[in-house]
Amino acid sequence: MYVSAAFFYNRTMARRTKQEAQETRARLLDAAEQLFHERGVSRTSLQDIAQAAGVTRGAVYWHFEDKVQLFNAMMERATMPLEEDFEASVSPGPDRPLDDLRLRLMNVMHCAALNARTRRAFEIANLRVEFVGEMASIRGRKVAAHREWTDHNREAFERAKALGQLPPDVDAHQAAIGLMALVGGLLHHWILDPEAFDLIGVGQARLEHYLSSLTVVVPNRFPPLTAAERGALGRQPVCEAGRDACRDPLADAAPGTAQTDGTAAGDAATPIHPRE
């Protein structure tokens, strides 16, 4: 009987210790999310997070190696709803890849607009983190996520082509990049200025328009760029290393001095291409 009681006591204590550890970890993630959002990632220390969570700094290191690992855990928790599969009654299924893309990306916009935790995570990732110093490795994580997203979209477009739901000449890779730019741009714009437009309404309309446009052959209404138009692109004043500001060489000439192209220094002249 004594052995059974001791065994039961040890199991109870183990469950309690595990539960307490999970609660401490959750408090640390909550504190990190709050402080990262209020102050920015670079201006928040692990000591700040420990103090806000009501634990010691040693408790932080018990759960996380450094701020990068804590940041990643916070982002994974906040974006988990975006990765969950839909119920079978809702999911379009593998034979409708475009419908599946539409539903999943609409879910991203709904979560950003309606889920406070997901929205804070997007705001932190886009507006409150600098990819320098100890946080430089976060950039690699973000790049990997973007590439994974692009690959998923490309595979969906390839399946749609194989099923005859997209024209065979659609470039799946370019279509995937365009879709990423559309949804990512909408999210970034809305996070920067939520009052500018209704993310859910505008997002659904633009997403459906883009996916629908891929199903038909649309002629290019623009003629090729002329040599003059192409030559005018990307021109800017010369910037020299070590100078305080960019300098337009034409502006250094005395007013009224004739230039080699026949214009005066004060006239609108074509800037010089930046040096290689």
C-alpha cells in the first residue's frame, strides 16, 4: 500500500510540475508578444520579458536558448491557426486546387483581421523587428517561409493545369510569385494602415479576380518598350562613396552654363546612370 501511495504521489507531482512548466512557458510567450508589440523586438530584453511574466531570467533560459528562439516560438503559436486543415465538409479537396488556395488565403486574411494574436504577430513581424544583430537569423526564417508559400502556390497551379482548370501555357512559377505579392502586399498595406480598406472584403475581391484571370488567356494590351522608354528607367544622380548625399553632376555647373547635351544647368536634364 505504501508503494502504491508513493507511486501515485510521484505521478501527481510529475503532472503538476509539467503543468506548471507549460503555464510558465505560456506566460513568457504572452509577455514577449505584448512587449515586442509595444516596444519592438530590439528594444525588449529577456530580463524585461521575465519581469513582465513574473519569473526569473533563469526561467526564461530553462524554456528558450535566446531571444531568437523565444521570438520563433511566439510566432509559431500565433500563426498556428493559419496552418490548420479545414474540416472535410468545408475543404474543396485535391481535385479543386484553385478553390483550396482561395479558401486558405481568405483564412489568412480573416485571421489577420479578426484574431488579435495573429494580428499582433503580423504587426511585430512586419513593423517591429529589425533583421540585424542577434535577430539576423530571423530573416532566414522569413525567407524560408516565403519560399515555402511560393512553392505551395506553384504546386497548386501545376495541379490545376494538369486537371485542365488552367490553360497549359500559364507559367505556374510566375503565377505563384504574383499571388504571393498580391496577398502579402494587401496584408502589409492593411497592417500599416488598417483604416485604409476592409481587408476581408477587398482581399476576397482581389484574390478571386486574380485567380479567375489566370483561367482565361488575356492579351497583353501594352506594346513593347521603346529604346527611349527603356533607357529612361532607373536613372538617378551619381552617388559617390563617402559623400554625404547624392549629387547631380549637372547641378555643379554654374547657372546658365551650357552642357554637352545643349541644356542649361538649371534646366531639366537627363541624370546620369549610377556607376557600376
